[in-house]
Amino acid sequence: MPRFFFDITDTISMRDEEGMDFPGPSEAVEEAKKFLPLVASEEAPGGGDVQHFSLTVRDETGRAIYSAVVSFTGTWLAA
């Protein structure tokens, strides 16, 4: 089963050195689509009112096969 790696960038870049096995790239991308919003939901509350979270999926050769970005923007409204 091929191994895929999920690199995350928010205020810092975190390269996935372990990876996960999936039957193919489509399944890895589906997992990435679920995983990135979870990362954003955990990190956004403490990080400020504007944040961007990106995820890149790499295959076993290190080639990037998919990229996604989730943005959080909070705005104070007048009371």
C-alpha cells in the first residue's frame, strides 16, 4: 500500500516524516480534506483573528500531489 505524507503550514511549517498508508492518492486526498479543518479548528482560537492553514500531500517519492488552504478571519463588531 502506498504511503502519503501530510505537510502542514500555519505560523510554522511541519513536514510529515512518518506518513500514512492509503490504497491510492484519492483516499489520501479525502483524508486531507477531513484533516485540515480539524487542524484549523484546534489552532485558530488561540492564534489571532486572521490565520491561514495549508496542507500539502506528498507521495512516496516526495512529489506534491495535492494542496489545500483553509482561512480563518474573525472581526470584532461594534457593540
